[in-house]
Amino acid sequence: MIAVELGKLLRSRRTWVTIGLVDALPTLVAVLLAVTDLGPRPGTGPAFLSAVLHDGTLFPLAAMAMVLPLFLPVAVAMAAGEAIAGEAQTGTLRYLLVRPVGRTRLLAAKLVSVMAFVLLTVLVVAATALLTGTLLLGHENTGRTISVSGTTLTTGELAVRTGLALLYAMLSMLGVAAIGLFLSTVVRTPLAAALGTLAVLVASTLLLPLDAAHALRPYLLTRYWLAFVDLFRDPILWTNVVHGVLQQCGYVVAFLAAAWANFATKDVTD
Amino acid sequence: MTRSRRWWLAAVAVALVTAAPLVARAVPVQAPDRDAASLVAQVRAAAHHPYSGQVEMNGNLDLPVTSRFTDIGTLLGERTTLRAWWRGPDAWRVDKLLVTGETDLLHSGGLTTEWSYEANRAVRSVDPDVRLPRTADLLPPALAARVLDGADDRTATRIGARRVAGISAPGVRIRPADPRSSVDHVDLWEDPASGVVLRVDAYASGDTAPSFSTAFTTFSAAIPDEARTRFVLPAGAKVSFDDVLDIADAANQYAPFDPPDRLAGLVRAATPSGAVGVYGSGLTRLLVIPLRHRDAQTLDDQLRRSAGVVESDVGLQLQAGPLGVLVADRGDFSWLVAGPLTPDTLVTAARDLQAGATLR
């Protein structure tokens, strides 16, 4: 069933259009930076954006910092919202469930499919950013990159840390995927599921800087998303990265359980 | 399995996931039963004890900020995360962690280096006689040392222990005996093994919540590796040397004034001996800085935009929590008078200053 879902994902034109749109923003930024040579003032732009002017190999990380707060979660919310509600809307859910496959497995296959979409998007964005970064941006990297803490990283260390950062960015989308999947089992249209997921995302973003909501911070969906920057400190600051992974696992357990509870015995008429 | 049973199972899963972070905090705190005086004595004895860890600072002091006054306004008015490695007063490192990078302070071999990742720049300087507060001054052990400077240990009282950075830390309350202080009390919690202060909460008079709080979220009392406090300039980074660190250092070196020996009854400290004066100690410390007209005007504009600013014949005055700021106008130049003192004390100090300061 997972293979079927992955095949559908790869054949879908919408998948590639969405990835293209997500990818367009960092590519546009790379072109603008290359043309103007103007970086953001300290503390104002996305992480690593000022550094790419002298070291283009860091642009995949800057690209992640650009798409992670909004573009990527919006794309994931749409993909996850589509998972069950999309089948229901097009009237194919009934036929899907006629197959001798449990609904729990169908949910798991849908989650895997959404995460495969995330993997694909992150890889395309990172690869494009590496290409544009090395071609258009800073060329001062002579096999050594400056870490955020001012120490130097070898090319090997940079590659490992970049790989970890991309993996972390993917894991950060698990919560969005799980919420979207749950809402997709509740509502009848994918748009409603995607909007519901985005509402959670916006609420988290608004609550995060509020001192009054300090007690809620460890539970807020977006709390640890940008912690991948901590992988480029020296020594690596693991605290928020570990908390981020555990939090996303918590979201998966909670919302997948809710999706399962709602969907496993739901009357499907669409 | 019935639908209701599935939902029960889902609810249990949600409850377990939500409760997991709370369980560790719910374990009762057990700290050694010792009196306040012995705890304070242990803190004083641990003044140079090494440590490392991550620190979370949270302030709600709405101070007027200008670039000439460094980042003191944001440090005291926002939430800041730091990482510190402290081998001793001559070798330490404090990193200010930002979502977009880091601004680090490293001190070694008599030099202080400020590294800014986003600017790709290192600025080196020698610590002057006087400067404005910076991140390293607001680490719990450093702030506690200032609070205890000149404090009467007999006024310390025990407060409940709390868990700080996973350590059951006994607490002590310091209440200033001097009525000129605007600080109601400061609470300290220390590591019972090393005596290093793990958390400091400062309260203004009449407040129930701390105006400023600084606490370790992770902590080790082991001596950090020497390499942590050594800065090696990365290839391609810009480097410069600052002769003048900030506005206090500049005024102390170049302003042609001598502040009087006593202000509002507070005695001037031996250093700095230039145009900037530091008076009193601990929770009644007063700082006076002569300002050029241009700098005073900028600060004046900032103060006028702040809520709660008071204008009198002495100048503009603002009380932000326990911290008072007064800009006393003298025409061509002004005096910045600041400290954790009552508004009346600041006015008295400003009048004494206007009457007693002399031209060199």
C-alpha cells in the first residue's frame, strides 16, 4: 500500500508544482543577493543569509531557514489535508477501503506518503540551493567553513552537520503532517483540513513570543523548528534539537492516535 | 474495538504525551537544611569557582535604548539565552545565542574579544576601568556577586529550595537594609555542592513578579576545557581593536569633569577615577556618566517616548522596575545618573552632582 501511495505522489503533477513553488523563494533570494550583494543587517534576516555572501556552500541552510517557518508547513498541510479528505471529495475513499487493507495501515501509508513529500521537497530545495549558492554566491570557502561560534569546520564536518540539519527540518514537519492527517479524517474537504492545520501553525507562531504563554512554549508546534541552527554552534547545542525531535514524536503519537480513533470505525459514504 | 474505546485509548496517548514533560518537574525538591549565613558564606567562597552551562535571562525592564548604550536595554528587557564557560576571572567565554547566529564574548590573556557571526567580525579590547553591563555581568554567579557586594550577611534569610538546571538548590533572600535602594529583595539559589549561584530573581519594591531573572538551564561545576575560552580568528573574518569600549569608557577617558566624592550620602569608589563615578555598593550602587549634548539629546528623546517618564527642574527621570535613570541637564553637557535607587535618591544625587562636579 505504501508503494501505491508513493507512486501516486510521484506521478502527481501537483506534487512537483508545489515543490517548484517552495523552491522558487530561495532561488529568487539567491539571484537577488548575487545581483545586489546586499545581505540582511545582523539579527534581521533568516539564519545564515548574511554568511552566504562570502560562503555560498551555506545557502542550503539559509534556504531551509527561509522555507521552514511558512512555505514548507503550508505545503505539508495541503498534502496531509489531501490524504483522506481528498479521497473522500473525489469519491474514491470507498473504493480504496474495499481493498483487503486495514484502515490503520491506510493511515500509516498516508503519513509515509506525506513524509516522502517532505523528504522530496527538502532534497530539491537543498540541492537547488547548493547549486545556486556555489554558482552565484560567495566563493571564499577554501575547504573550511566558519561555524556560528567562530570556529572552523572542515568540509566533512559541514557535510555531516548539513545532513543532520536537513533531517531535522524533515522531522520538524512530522507534527504538521500528523495534525493535517487527523483533520483530514474529520472534515470532508482537503481545503478545510489544510486550513485547520494552518490555524494551529498560526496560533503557535503568535503564542510563541508571548510571555503570558510561557508555560505553553514546550508544547507549541513551531517552538523548536529553527533549532537546526544549533547544529552549527561549537560545541553542538543538542538540547533544543533533542527536545524538537521528542516534541514532534509527541505530536505524531497524539494526532495519529486521534486519527486512528476517528477513522478506524468511521462510516465512509464518499 | 468500539469507537468509544478507541477514543479513550487516544485520550490516554494524548495525556501521556502531554504529561511527560511535567512529571520530572513534579518530583519534590530536597535541598540540604542549612542556615542562610552559611549558604551566603559558601557563595562568597565560590566566587572564582569554575562552571559551564546554558543560561536563560528574562527581564521586563523597559529601558530607553540607543546604540551608544550597547545592548543593555535588550538584555534587561527581553528573553536572552546564553552559553557560558567560566574557568576563572581571567579566562571565560559567554555566547549570546540568537536564531540568526551568535554574539560571543571571550576573555583570555587580558584581552576581551567580541565575535559576531553575522557581521563576520571580531572586535578586541582591553577591559577599561568602567564600562556598561554586558552579558557576562548578568550570569547568575556574576550578578549574585554584585548583589552580595557590601551586603550584610545577617540580613539574609532562607527561602524554599527549587530545582534549577536539574539541581535541588537551596535558596537565600537578600533584602537591602538601606532605604535608598529601590530593590525590595533578591532571591538566590545555589548549587549545594560547589556554592555557585544557579538562579537570581530581583524584585522591585511592591512587585510580586521578578523584574529580572537569570538562571542556568544546564549546569556543570567542572572546569571547562581551556580551548573553549581561546579565540582563534577564523580565516576571512574581519578583526579590529577598540580603544573605547562604550559610552561609559569614552566619558571616563575624555570628559573634562571630576564628580564629587559623595552623592546622596553614597561614597565614591576608588575606581574609576576619571570623569565617570561609581558610588555605593551592592544594591545601592550608583553610576554617573557625563554625556555630550548629542548623546544626551538622543537619550532624552528615547526617555520622552517611554511611559512613566517624569520631568522636573533637575531633568528627565524614569523608573524601570528597580532601576532608576535620570538625565540631568547642564546646558552644554548632561549627567546620566543611574542605579537601583529610589527616585528621590536619584534626584538628590543629581542635585549634589550639579553642585559639586568640577571642570578639570
